[in-house]
Amino acid sequence: MNATAIAHEAPRTVQGVCPHDCPDTCALRVTVAGAPGAERVIRVAGDPDHPPTHGVLCTKVSRYAERTYSAQRLLTPLKRVGRKGEGRFEPIGWDEALATIAARLSAIAARQPEAILPYSYAGTMGLVQGDGMAARFFHRLGASLLDRTICANAGGEALAATYGGKLGMRMEQFVHSKLILIWGSNPVTSSLHFWTFAQQAKRAGAKLVCIDPRRTETAEKCHQHIALLPGTDGALALGLMHELIAHDWLDHDYIARHVEGWDKLRDKALAWPPERVAAVCGITADEVRGLARDYAHARPAAIRLNYGMQRVRGGGNAVRLVAMLPCLVGAWRHAAGGLLLSTSGSFAGARRDAWLQRPDLLQTVHGQRRPRTVNMSTIGDALRHPGGGDFGPRIEAVVVYNSNPVAVAPDSRRVVEGFAREDLFTVVLEHFQTDTADHADIVLPATTQLEHWDAHTTYGHTYAMLNRPAVPPLGQALSNAEIFRRLAARMGPSGFSEPCFADSDEAMAMGAFDPAVVDLDELRARGWSRLRLPEAPFAEGGFATPSGKVVVDAPGLGVPDHVPNYESAQSAPELAARYPLAMISPPARHFLNSSFVNVESLRAAEKEPRLEMHPDDAAARGIASGAVVRVFNDRGSYVCRADLNGAARPGVVNGLGIWWRKMGLNGTNVNELTHQRLTDIGRAPAFYDCLVEVEPV
Ligand SMILES: Nc1nc2c(c(=O)[nH]1)N[C@H]1C(S)=C(S)[C@@H](COP(=O)(O)OP(=O)(O)OC[C@H]3O[C@@H](n4cnc5c(=O)[nH]c(N)nc54)[C@H](O)[C@@H]3O)O[C@H]1N2
Ligand SMILES: Nc1nc2c(c(=O)[nH]1)N[C@H]1C(S)=C(S)[C@@H](COP(=O)(O)OP(=O)(O)OC[C@H]3O[C@@H](n4cnc5c(=O)[nH]c(N)nc54)[C@H](O)[C@@H]3O)O[C@H]1N2
Ligand code: SF4
Ligand SMILES: [Mo]
């Protein structure tokens, strides 16, 4: 054996990025061994040098090699041979697959391009394999635009209305905080690295308070847990304001200089004394008073808000109200004070979105006609719509990538009905044969993060990131970008000829960031580079709103207020008489949305779909822990196991998400029970605003 061959066979390390929808966006070190042509990833580890994630990965992604090399990986294109949803497929070649798709899409586009709908979310958060080449393709085609609301849009638009963008504290600063409110967030499960900083703060004497209907792993480890009813966060925030006003604990100087319209909100807050708040939130008035006192006196005081609390009708208003709190006490004066919901707005000037996605292709090809926008959160109704009226043309084709809507979208009975339409042409790009892939006409095998290039921003920290491929694509898999590149070349009559369809994945990853803002040399060399941002972003005001001040009375939205749930005992007493339990469906620890449900070791850790119940609610229904139960409302019914583990408060049940339907106990999952009504701001789903009843099976 010669020296070069030996050198090749020595294990090498490749710098990568975790692609998942998680605020932490970990830097990866991927170890590859084996001779060229037979290389294999033998280890996926964290990068100890990356400051926010410091070399630690969660259990899910430390198993990333198991997921990538899984025997269930899709490695060839497939065409459906059974009924939709049945899951019977036959391998075909790429040539047949691409020719079939290009012919169908070209024929539809020649009549009505808006009848084609791309459907994607954050299976990968990469700028290239997400909405990079795919966006160029669908813009050039003139397809319907997708309103990408399923996760964060209520809170995102609310934060932007208040601060001018999705801007917040630096995650690393929480180590210096003296009080941390962990609000609608379960970081032990969903933001592990933030939790590490919070624990360091705790050891240095900080008080940690968790505000969450569920007694989560996080709540267990905080000094205090305030288990309010779902959808009542706005009322709690108003109650805190009431106390800040009543005791004159306000930072008048900060308010005068940096808040616009405080008087209007002040009047509203005065209508929320602790007793009223307690009755609405299902907590005690002393909890409200104590929390206000702590928040007014601890310096610096920080709030880690997460999207868990905005998945209800009033989610947007609630975020606007919570976001006011650090302005009222001047918490923003300190680098370790303020609020963090999302940092993604920090990347606004760093990403070259227009170059990556080419929205200009719409105008050059389709003139002034802007395609309609379809809301992904109401995909069930959209696919069942006959067409016409405000809706526009009936959807004839849907191309799904980076998402599993049949499992994750609300009101799944209707989503399934839509995807089961025999006249709908459905293409799904996937790693695995998901519930959605079962409804495809053609399934295309996509590469994983270990097999392709990408560039990443994040919503938890403030580093630009670069992912290099560690090994060549497995089987016949191709990257999403390569699939759309090849499809572009085949679209009738003579292919899309714009030069942007020839950009390679590597060129797109390297071009994703603006060199004036991101240090590209460092990005290339280390795999990450920190954005140059101030440590205390709003110490001197400087919010991203037109006036530079925090906005209370936002154009079109008015002054924020508590908006009760669609479904609650207070707002819908007749419904609550039939379905008296409020159900939330937060993430299960070992899954990431519906990803990883098919990874055996992680599914084994979750065991079976579970519904956490309070022992009193269970006893009243003759339900023992571990019993199989039916959870139901007018929309559907879901079978799982009752778990009386102490995590549920009275009146609230927790249906942990998001199982694949076909891996559940009766072929459904928790979204069989959720509905398609939208949040007050941001047109997002109200997953956690849902009444149910439970009975033993
Ligand atoms: N392991 C794991 N990690 C994940 C995910 C996952 O599925 N699994 N999902 C990822 C995604 S997509 C996202 S968007 C992020 C953030 O995802 P989030 O869904 O925000 O995740 P959590 O941090 O778990 O916060 C949700 C918490 O909010 C609580 N909650 C529910 N309703 C209410 C309410 O009305 N008020 C309050 N105060 N709390 C409420 C829930 O009990 C839960 O503990 O996490 C990401 N990380
Ligand atoms: N009841 C209830 N429902 C919820 C939620 C809840 O808390 N409760 N959470 C909501 C939230 S916050 C979110 S963000 C959504 C998430 O919904 P989705 O974004 O649909 O997330 P996943 O279920 O993880 O599905 C992502 C899919 O993308 C695939 N994928 C990953 N990488 C690639 C790639 O490079 N190429 C291709 N082609 N495919 C890839 C994965 O295999 C996976 O099947 O779900 C929402 N649904
Ligand atoms: S913590 Fe989040 S970013 Fe880090 S490896 Fe796990 S899923 Fe990925
Ligand atoms: Mo999400």
C-alpha cells in the first residue's frame, strides 16, 4: 500500500452544522473513515470551539449517523403503485422520475402555474437545501407562494411589530443574569445549550422561574414553576404591568426615551389586578405579586421566551405584551437583561436572500402578476378547496420537501383527505417513507446534511455557519438543490435557461452571506463566524422600528390586549361542557417535530404515544396510569396511553408530539384533534388552543 492510500484511510474530520429546526444550530465535527469510494461517517460530534454550543450535541443528533445509514433510507426514486396513503411503491430510474414530473408540471404551468404549490418547512434550515434552488425554480415557474406560518409567525410578527425585527439578547449573556423567566419554553428538551447557560447562572445565584402549563423537565429544575392555563400569558403579562405601575417599579427614564405610546397600555394594564389575573390564568394572586416583585428588583433580569406560548388564538398579542416587560423596567440597559425569542432578524443584512432565491424571476417571466399565497397552516382546507372565488385556482400539484405535513399540520383528518385526492399530483423529496411520502405519486430520495453543502443562519445564537459534505450521496440520493436544478433543465418546452440554474450547491453555500457583514475567511476555515453585534443591543434604545422606539400602538394592530383562546371554558362554555380538558401538544424530548420517530433507539426511548393527565382528571374518568385511552373532540379521535407522571396540571392534558400516524396505536396522531383556525397575528396555527375529552378504551 502506498503512502497516499494510507493517508486517505486515516480518519478525517469534516466541519458541519446541525440542520434541524432547533434554536441551537450546533457546529458539528464529522469523522469519516475508509478508502475513497467506501468512506463512511463513523462519528458525529459537537465542535468544542464553537462558543454557543461548545462541543455538546443532543441525544437525537449524536445518533445522526444511525439516521443517515438507516436501512429505511430512501435510496432510489419511487413511483406509487397502490392507493394514495397505502404506501406501496416501486423503484424507478431518475430519468423516468424527472421526465414524469417535468411533463406534469409543465402541462399544468402552461395553463395555470398557480395551480402548483410548493410545500416546505424546516426539515433542514439550510439556505441552499431549504429555499435556495427550490425558490428559484418555483419563482421562475410562477407557482403559488407559500405563507410559511406553521411554527413561529404569530410571535415573529408580534416581535417585529414591537421591536422592529426578530431581535433579542445574545444566548451566551444569560450566564450573567440574576433572574431568568423561562416562558413557554422547555429548553432541557428543545434548546439544550441555552439551558447550559441558564444552569451556570443558577449556580452563580440566579433565580429561575418557569412559566408553562406543563411540569416539564425544565420546570422541575427551576426554583419556581407557574403552571398557568394555556393561552393566558397575555393576562399574566398585564398583571405584572399592573403591579409594576401600582408599586411604581417602572424605569421612567427608559420608558420616556425609548417607548412610544406607553400611556395607552398603562390604562389597559390598570384593569388587571392580581385577583383578576389569577382567575383567568388558573394560578394564585400571590404568584402574580411575587413574580412582579422579583422581576422589578432583580438586575439583570432576562426572559427566555419560546414559541410554545404563541400557538394559541391570542399568541401574537401575548408576545407583544411580554416583550414590553423588559422595556418597562429598563432590563435592556444590561447585556444580560432583556428578552430572547429569536435572533433570526440579526441575520437580515448578512444573508443574500435575493441572490439565493431570485424573487425577481417572477417579474421578468410573469410580469406584474404576483401569484397568490397559500397558507401552509390551512393546507387541509386548501387541498380540499374546489377552486374559485378569493382562493383562485384549485391546487392540481403539490411538491413537498423538508416537511411532513400529513403528520405535522393541524386538523389532520382534512389534511389526509386533501392529500388522498386521486386527481392531485404529489411529489415528495424525503429521506424516509413518511406519512406524507405515502401519499406521493413520485418520491425522490434526498441527501442528508452529511452528504451535501449548506450555509446556515440560526434563531438562537448569532453565528453564521457552513456545512461541508462529509461523504458522497448515499445510493442514488441527490440534494434538494440538485433535484430542482435537474428539473429546471427539463421543464418544457426547452428548460429554464437562466444562468442561476447552473450555480452549484457549493457556490450557493459560499455565496449565501454578504462578505461586508460576515467574515468569509473565518467561515471557511472554522465553519462558523460570529456576527459583529453589540452585546447589549437596546441599552440606548435603537430599536429597529421606524422611530427607533418600542411600539405599543402598532399600525393595523392597535394596543395589545389579552385575547382568550378559541376553545376554553371562559370563551366557549358550551363546547367546554362536552370537551372539558384543554390539550397542548408540545414536543417529545427524543423527537424533533416528526423527525426521528422512525429512528428505533429514539422511538424506544419514547415508547408509545402518551397523554399526560392529572390524577384527579384520570380518576374522574376511571383511567389508570398506562391505560389505553381515546382522546376525542368533534374533529377526530386519537388513541394513546395515559401517563399520570405528575407533569399535567388539573384541567389540562399534554399529548406529546409528533408521532408518525402509521406508528401510532390507531393510525392517527395528536393533530387529528387540532384545528385550522389561525392566530390573532401572523396567520399561524393555534395547536395549543384545543378542547378534548378522554375515555378509557
Ligand atoms: N427535542 C426537540 N427539540 C425541539 C423541537 C422538538 O420537537 N423536539 N422542536 C423545535 C422547534 S420546531 C421549535 S419551534 C423550537 C421551539 O419549540 P417550542 O414548541 O416552543 O418548544 P419548547 O421549548 O418545548 O416550548 C414549548 C413549551 O411551551 C409550553 N406551552 C404550551 N402552551 C403554552 C401556553 O399557552 N403558555 C405557556 N407559557 N407555555 C405553553 C409547553 O408545555 C412546552 O413546554 O424547539 C425546537 N426544538
Ligand atoms: N400538534 C402539534 N403540531 C405541531 C407542533 C406542535 O408543537 N404540536 N409543532 C409545529 C412546529 S413548531 C413545526 S416547526 C412544524 C414542523 O414541521 P416540519 O417542518 O414538517 O418538521 P418535521 O416533522 O421534522 O419534518 C421534516 C421532514 O423533512 C425531512 N428532511 C430533513 N432534511 C431534509 C433534506 O435535506 N431534504 C429533504 N427533501 N427532506 C429533508 C425529514 O426527513 C422530515 O421528514 O410542526 C408543527 N406541528
Ligand atoms: S441541540 Fe439542536 S442544533 Fe444541537 S444537535 Fe440537537 S437538534 Fe441539532
Ligand atoms: Mo417550530
